Amino acid sequence: MRNSAFSVLLFLLLIFAAKQSVSAHTSQNDSDRINRLVELCKVWGKVKYFHPSLGYRTEIDWDKSLIEAIPKVRKAKDTDEYKLSLQNMFDVLKDPLTRISKDSEAANVTGNGKTLAYTKTADGILLITIGDYFALTSAESQQKLKEINAEVANSRAIVLDLRSDQPIGDYGNAIFNIYFGGIERSINSETLSTPGERRRVYYGYENFSSSASGQYRTGFFTDNSSSLIPLRTAKDIPSVFILNKNAGSFRSTVALQKSGKSLVVLDGKDISAGKTIKLKLSNGLTAQIRTHESIFGDGTDGSLQADLITTENVVENALELARNFKPSRVKRQKLPVTALSLREKPYTKMNYPSPEYRLLAAFRLWNAIEHFFPYKDLMEKDWEKTLQEFIPRFEKAKDELEYTFTVAEMMTYISDSHAYLNSSVYNQYIGTGYPPIRVRMIENKPVITAFTDEKPAKSAGAELGDEIVRVDGEDAQKRLKRYAKYISASTPQSKMDKATLQFMNGEPKSSVMLTLRKSDGKEVEVKLERRYEDFTTLYHRERTGEVLRMLPGNIGYADLDRLTFSMVDEMFEKFKNTKAIIFDMRGYPNGTAWTIAARLTNKQSTAALFETPIVGHSLPDDEAFAKFFQKIQPTPPGKTIYKGKTVMLIDERSASQAEHTGLLLRAANGTKFIGSPSTGVNGEITTFTVPGAITIGFTGQSVRFPDGKQLQRIGLVPDLKIKPTIDGIRNQKDEVLETAVNFINGI
């Protein structure tokens, strides 16, 4: 009996061990698959933004190339299959320079042991064999080089065999051009312009939304061409260059060919030259991606192209071309002068995209933030690890709602209050119907602080200062937390401000049942009808009453949430003799700050430091920013300067342009801030789309204090901190405004 029990126990242990082994193997395979998809995302994004031909070749569907590559990468059983799946994606570019290679395939950049040599045929053709590029510095090679230079002028033609058995790298090519530069300038009698090198460069992420200012843009940046200036003793001598994939070349090779004075013979199938970036991948693979292309001043293609491609009797064929020399017949196309803007396909009919298109959404999102988000250094989690986390979540999203909220949650990881998501699925779930009340977090509780329509709200039993306990039967705090999960925010106060704006939403004309806690502690239920609102109707409704008014003690008050341009002169005229002005910026302004700031100073003051990403300018590191300091212009002629004190009221509703208003007023005359910290977001928004017609926005430029001090994720910090209380709201007291008045009066 004991033996039987032992046998059963042993059997169970073996089964458990086997399951553990299978589980560990599956987990490892899944980890490898995710890591490969991460690498696919990165190389696809690099090509998308930086490969020159994607700036104008509209026939290439780069999204489609990714969609076809994803299942191949997923199923790759080994390194060779993985390499092939990536290379197949690259092949649509028809660019041999953009390729995937194994590290084992790349030989070390070393010499091949062959020495520089030359011969002259009976009919006067000088054949030069380069040999080992790294041996050109030797005394023996230098002596032969003198002999070759002496023979050049007396030659009928020159054949220069530049083939190398091994890669020579930039260093090997530099050695060649240094020591053979004299020959290059001896075989051509006129000044030639070499092609320039151009690359795609982005001034921020170009925004095509209707509200875009147009400041973000895309284009080509071309490094100037250089000139080949002949020696005084130079004469036109036909030349033929023999190249292979490892060969060096003169900087003027293509210019000589285009001018009809040289020919190019290629030993092998692939020839391509240009600047690249290299991405190290797993399993000993490297992705090489072209970033520049050659272009002549007249707009024609400046790439290296062969007059003859052969692998047999290469030298003999080159000599024959030299002997019966005729100008090159290579036809060079005109290249588009400008680069196309990045207009993402929205895939509007895909509310619930296939797994491949869901990953396309993740890859678009990740790459847009990776390359264009100016506040990446402020993100709490490594962005690549975020991609690793979300790839399986995008794959497993079971329906359109889960997919949409996966997109939304991934965006929360950038902690940017400008980040938003707009789609029919998302909007339908959140709801565009709002009850006629405003709720804010007061003493860490959701409290009614204002009415957008007082009559129906009060008739239903809602009062200022009521705490929201439950929404449609759900605990209000839990509901807020549930909504906040999908809200990107720069600061905690901003996240809760956004959450309180949405957590009671639903379909327009539907009703929301609210459980309210009254001042006596009793709970009552009220039913409120939801009404349609959007960003155009939500703004500029924080307060009612006069926009401009006099307060006791000769203090002017201006509600910047509602103040318009046409009212600025009226404001300064009305308040010209006051001892102080309180600017209420607890909301969103109408762009009046620049005009107001100019009336507070007679000096040109610096208000802010702007930094816009210049993507593609400094590859491969790609960490460049265009910086400028925004200045406040002095008071316009005929306008008076206001010389009294100024105070600005702020809280979590003070976002973006409201915070920039603070920068301008602080720089103009040292305006003091009173209230609680603002949102902590600044810089113009840009947008892109992902499958399902989902529009995503994020901050496209960095804005800081003039001394470089951080604003994003901190906000404006009040000089005097004060928050409203529930009792104050119930008694309709504006405790922040009262504190500002006392501050001005020195109380």
C-alpha cells in the first residue's frame, strides 16, 4: 500500500515538473516574441520617419509592409526566419543599403594583405589596383603612388580597380580620398559640383487638425554639395571605376559620370552608397537603414549607378569600355524638391481592427512619442518597457471598447495633460451628455461648486457644496478612479480635474441619478438630465456676473476666463487709477495675455523658453531642439502702462495657455500667483491617428520658464497657497479671491 501511494506521489510530481517546464518554455517563447515585435516596431518607425524615399514615393504602402511582416515575425522559429521576415519588409523599398545582416556576416574592417599595383597596356591605358586600403599609408605604397601620378598625364585612359575583399568603413574610404585626391583632380579639367546629401527633417510633429497653427512642419534638409577643383595641369582623361559592395569611391565619382567623363563597372548585384543608421537587434542581427540620399543642384538623382554590372571578366570589360570610351548613358530622374507630409491613414471602418492593425496602432503611438514628444525625460516609466507591456494587451483586446481603452491607457504613461483621445467608440462610452452642474475635488471629495444651468439643478434638489456620494448607484470615489485610469495628466490635480468633468457623463437627454450628501450629513437622491457639451461649449463658463468689476479697497477684478480682446483697453481704462488688479485665471483664457502683458511694462522682457524637437537633424542620436526665447514687447505707442500691483488667481483648472498667461504676467511686472498649483502643461498640441479613426493628441513642444526651470508636470506654484473649503462653497464665499484682496491690502 505504501509503495502504491509513493508511486502515485512520484507520478504527480513528474506531471507537475513537466507542466512547470512547459510553462517556462512557453513564457520564454512569449518573451522572445514580444521582444522581436518591439524591435520590429523600432526599425519600422526609423524607416517611416527617416528613409528619404518615403518622403515622396507614394506607391510604397509602409503600413501594409508592417501588416505583412507582423505574422512572419510572430511565427519565426529561428534567427534566419526572423531575419528574413524583417528583410522582406525592407525589400519593398528596393534599396540594397537598407538591409538586415547577421553580425557574423560582417567582417572586421581590416586590410586584405594586397598591395597597391599598376600596369599600363600597350595602347596606353593605365590600370590601377587599389589592393589594401589600409596599406596606402606604407612607404611602399607611397612610392608607387608617386609613380602612378607620373603616369596619369601620359595615359590614354585610366581604369581604377577599387574592389575590396572586406568592408573598409568610413576610415578606409577617407584614407583613399586623401592619397588619391591628386589623381581625382588630374583627370578632369573643369570644376564639377558633387551631389548634396539630403535627409528628412521635422520641426515638431506636423499637425493637420483644423485648430493647428501650422508651426510644425516637415521637409528635406540638404547638406551643400562640394566642388571638385581641377589642378592647373589637369586634362580630361576618360576613367572607368571598378567597384564592388566593399569598395571606396571618390567624392566626385557620380559627378564625373554625370559629366560624361567616367564610367562605373559593378562586380556583383548590389551597389549602394549613402549615410545610414544601425540598430542592434537580438540574436546577433543588425538593421541598417538609409537616412540620406544624394541629389544634384539641378534636382536630379545623385545616387551611384552602374554603367555595367558583371561578375565575369570584370577587368577585361572595364578595359574595353576605357578603350572605346563613350559618355555614360545612365538616366538620372528628377527628384521631388519637397517632402510629403506625414498623413496617417485613419482606417475609419476598423472600429475593432485585426490583431495586426491593432499592433500598427501601438507602433504608431510608440514611435510618435519616441521621436517627437519633448517631455520624454519627465516620463516615469521607460518608454520601451511600456511598449513591451502593451504589445500583448493590444493583441488580446477582445472587442472595440477594450482596444480603444488600451490605446487610451497607453497614452496615460506619458503623463501629459494635453494628451487626449477622440473616437466615436470612446466618446460613446464616456458620453457627451453632461448634467447642469460643475464638480471639483474639494477637501478630497467631489463637490458641486457651480451650476451650468441653475434652474433645473436647484429644482432637482442640488445645492452648492453638496458632496457627490454615488453616481448611478456606483461609489463616486471608485467611479472617479475608474475614469482616471484612462486619463493622461501631468499632475495629480489635473487628473482629478479631468475625471470630475467626465465621471457623471452619459448619452445626451439621458438622466443621471446622483446621491448627494447635504450639509447636515443626510443623503438625498437627485435626478438630472444630461445635455450635450463639447470643448467649444465647456470653455469660458467658470463664473457668471460681471467680467470687469471694482472690488472694495480700490481693487480691479478681471475674469480672464471670459475677457476678450475687445475688452482689454476697456479694462485698463476702468482700472487705471486702482491700486491693484486681480486677474482671475481659474479657467482658460481667450488669448489676451500678450496684449495685457505689454501694458504692464515698458521694457522688453523674456517670458518663456520654447524648445521644439528637430527630428532627423542630428541622426543617429537625434536629440536636437530649436530654441527661442519669447519676448514681451513694450507698451504700444499711445497706450499707458499700468503701474499698480497685479495678482493672478490659479488652481487645477489653469492649464496650458492659462499657465502661459502666468509666465507672461510674471515676466512683465512680477505678478504674484495666489491659489493652488496649476495643471502643469504647456506647449502647442499636435495630433495623429491610429486605426479605428482614433485621433490622439499630445504636447508637441516644450515650454519652460526663461531660466529653463521646469513647468511641465509641476505647474505654476502659488506665492500664496489657498484652497476653497466645502463650507466656503456652501456659503458662496470665494476664499481664494478674498485671500488675494487681503494680500493686496497687506492684511
